[in-house]
Amino acid sequence: MIIDDFITITPTGLYCVYGNFYLDPQQPVAEAVISHAHGDHAIGGSKNVYCTAATKTFMEHRYRKFAAVDFHTKQYHKTFKINDVTITFYSAGHILGSAQVLMEYKGIKYLYTGDYKIEPDHSCEPFEFVQTDVLITESTFANPETKHPSPVDEIKKLNETKANIMLGAYALGKSQRIIQLLNTHCPTKNVMVHHSIMPFIKIYEDFGMKLGSHKMYDRKIMKNNHEHQVYIVPPMVFHSYHKAINVVRAFASGWKNLQQQNGISLYISDHADWNAILETIEKVKPKQVWTLHGDGKQLKEYFNNRLKVKILN
């Protein structure tokens, strides 16, 4: 029997009382299961942190000695237990090391996706469809009107201009994906990267991800070459140089508001859109769907009486 309160939302984050642990807590806790290393899912300071090896490495870079008291790194597909709950990690396809968390308790399976995407991405492990009784899915873009375009078609837009491009992208995950896409589909572009992104690139490469050619940003190169230079910068730098001259501006994101006032729109998202969420539900065959991190109302309306959809947030 599915337990309605197997996962509950508390001020500290998602809590599993039956295993006495938190999923992606927002405050330090004794037992934290971390899906991936983005700052809105992985904070420092918890006592015991269960995650993949890549997530551990990212957290150690970002939080240094305050990342955790003890890390317990787990491979995909290898089961472990926290109290009475059996847990297995599966790839979420979001960024390197991102994990779906399958929790089994009294014969019932509960699958927490964390952030995920199902489309191909050669900069990280591919998404895995895992059958479950309860799918606890992010619903960031759970809107029938939202359909992410092909990332290949989007990145190829950059071939339409010879001008230098300042490209905004999140330092962890997005930047590495963009480097890989540029190398594959924009061979005439010289890729340069802001210094704050370089440590994350090195971690990707240390874990065997081949992203392709890139260099640390060199102001002289940008100044002396007025064509075919792409400078990848984190959001704070991108927004602080909103009046940068002699460059075309682009920001890689699925959010429309981040495309405004840019020279090129670049709709590249690392989250599941409406069709991807429906495909995931179809393939994992849950008896119930619980939604997080967005608005699950339209999913609930879509399935009506065919499938129970519970909105957790």
C-alpha cells in the first residue's frame, strides 16, 4: 500500500520519516540524500551526505571543508539502506553525477527524479527510465505550451553570425554542455571560458567527459579578433556586462525572460518539458505521480481520473 506521507515537505526540505533522512535539504541535517550538486539542491554542512562521486567532488569544490562531515558515495544501480529504507541511484541526465533516488519501503517503490531531462546530452550520463509505484517528479516546465526545441538546432544559430558572442550559462552543467555542443556543431568558433567555470570543466574531464576544445578567456584574443570568438560566462558576469560592446549576447536557458534583450535567443534547457514528463510517466508506469518544483496543476487536470496526481508544493 502506498503511504501518503512517505515524503513530506518541511521547512528544512523533503523529509522521509520512515528512513529519517532528507532529500536535497535546504538546511544542514544529520542524513542528507543529494540528487545533484546545483546550489538549490546541495548545500554544505550536513553530517552524512549520500550522493554520487561526481556530486561529492562538485560539493567539495564549492563548499571546501564545509561540504559535509562524512560523504558516502554510491554508484548507480548499487543499493544501500538508510534505516529501513532501501535506496538505489539511477542517472537523471541533468548534469554530471545527477541521480534519481529510488526508495523502497514495505514492497512499495518511490522514485524521486530530482531535476532531470531525457533528451541526449553527451556531457553527462543519460537518463534512465525506472519503473516505480510512485513517481515524484519535478514540474518546472509542466505546461502543455512548453516544448523545448532541439538543442542542436539552437546551438547552430550561433553559426549564423560571425560576430563575437558573449554567452551566459550556469557554471556547473550548462557550460560544459554548451562547450560540447559548440565543438560538435559550431566548428568555426573559438571557445573561451570565464575562469570561475574552469574548475568545473576539469572535474568533468577528470570523470572522463570529453567536452572538446576550449581555453581560458584571454582579453587580448577577444580584442584582436572580432569574429568567431565565443566567451562563456556565468550569469552574474553576463548580467553585470549588460552593455558590453562589440559582442552579440545570448543566454542558454529554457526560460523566456532570460532571452529578452539578447541578440540571439538560445533555448537550451536541462529540465524535462511537458512532452518529456508525459513520456517519463508512460515509461515508468507509476500508480501515482507526486509533483515538485513547479506547478503540477496542469498535469493533474490532464490525467483527471486516469491517474492520481498529488501536488506536494
